[in-house]
Amino acid sequence: MNVPALSQFRRIVFFTGAGLSAESGIPTYRGAGGLWNAYNYEDYACQRAFDSDPDKVWDFHDVRRAFVASKEPNLAHHIIADIQKQFSETVVITQNIDGMHQRALTADVVELHGSLWRVRCEPERQVRENFDLPIARKCACGAYLRPDIVWFEDQLDHRVVRRAREALEECDLLVSVGTSAVVYPAADLPRIAAKGGAVTIEVNLEDTPMSPLYMHRLRGKASEILTQLTASYT
Ligand code: NAD
């Protein structure tokens, strides 16, 4: 593999997407077996759907939570956590909402699209972790809790985006793993690292619209490519 050894870098950013969790058995967004081939997002994953029928939206999210809870982080999640142990300035920015990075013991994950494992009480402006299966859908104040997920048509949390941008501005290596790079504004963020002069690596099964941005385009399953990539630091 003709890429520089990880030990040459001090500030590594992993930018991850649904493809990273595919080997855990969690379907990606698009393509064969993709989640939104089976469900219409307008019925389950947008604020309008929640406002008109919160229980229907919660039924869907309860199923997703139980499904994800039944799966395990895969080798690629563990390799990334291990790299962060070796190189303490490593930052993980993910579009995933499944909490798998944290379960693999990665610290301080920047979750651009929120988490299946947090809920918001909008009237109280409170966000809390919640791992209950099934979940009590109402807050003690009586209001429906809302999954703390960036649904279709929602804005990203500007504080989370700022953290991501800062990490990308400061990194000297960016490794993007398993993202189709079509969901904006997240898809655009890796440009920041490229513009700042970082070495850039894309790990995916196939080319994406962002592939031309990357110096190294490594094709294959995340676990296999990351295994090869880390052979250099031990
Ligand atoms: P996506 O589904 O659009 O694309 C997945 C990408 O991963 C594709 O480019 C595919 O070629 C690649 N891929 C599939 N299997 C792979 C493997 N084993 N190794 C390497 N690459 C592989 O995913 P995305 O770009 O993250 O889309 C963004 C949205 O998907 C986010 O908003 C996210 O919230 C949502 N999503 C998250 C999850 C999750 O949390 N696990 C699951 C489905 C969708």
C-alpha cells in the first residue's frame, strides 16, 4: 500500500459514514438493502412527520434502536479506537447515529447528525442520553421527547459543525471511511483538510463524487483497508 505511515502524523481525523458500520450488519443509507429503499423518510425521519404523529416516528426509531443495540462494533471501529489510543490527538467525526464508535471506546466523537442514543425535550431545551429499550416517549414535563437526530430538512448544530471544522483545519492526515459523500453539508467538510494541506485518504468500496479531492483512494472493505493502513505503526 503506497501511503505514508501513520506514525508520520500527529493530528489524524477520521471522517466516517454508514459504510463503516456495514460490516456490523447495519444497512447503509443507499444502494442494495439501503434503509430508505424500504421506508419513506417523509413518514419517519423529518420534523413534519414527528409533529403529526410522534408515536409512529417513535415506533420506527424504537425498532432502529433495538436493531442497532443487537449489533456489535466491527474491526474497523476497533482499529480507529486503537489509533486514537496510540495518537491521542486523533479526532473522529462521524455522520453515523448508531453510537458504534463510542461502543468501541473512541472518545469525544463529533456526531454531525446526532445520535439514536440521545433524546431532546424541546420545551425544556434539554438533551440527555437514553439507552432504554423500549423508550418512555414522554418527558416528566409531559412533552414528547424527540430523538436527538438531524432529520431530513433539519439544520446541523452549529457548535458541532464548528468542532468538526476546527479539527479538519488542524489535522495533518484525513482518513475518510465509508461515506458516499452526497449528504450535504457534511459531504463538503473534508475539503477543509485538503485546503489546509493535510494528506487525504478515502476508504470506500467504490468511487464517490468527492474522490478527486483525495490523494490516496483505497478501495475495499473498511476493516481490510484499515488493517493494512495500521500495519505501519506497530
Ligand atoms: P451512505 O449510505 O450514503 O453511503 C455508504 C457508503 O459506504 C457508500 O459509498 C458505500 O460504497 C460505502 N461502503 C459500504 N460498505 C462499505 C464497507 N464495508 N467498507 C467501506 N465502505 C463501504 O452513507 P453516508 O455517506 O454516511 O450517508 C450519510 C447518512 O447516512 C448520514 O446522515 C447518516 O446519519 C445516515 N446513516 C447512518 C447509519 C448509521 O448510523 N450506521 C446507517 C444508515 C444511514
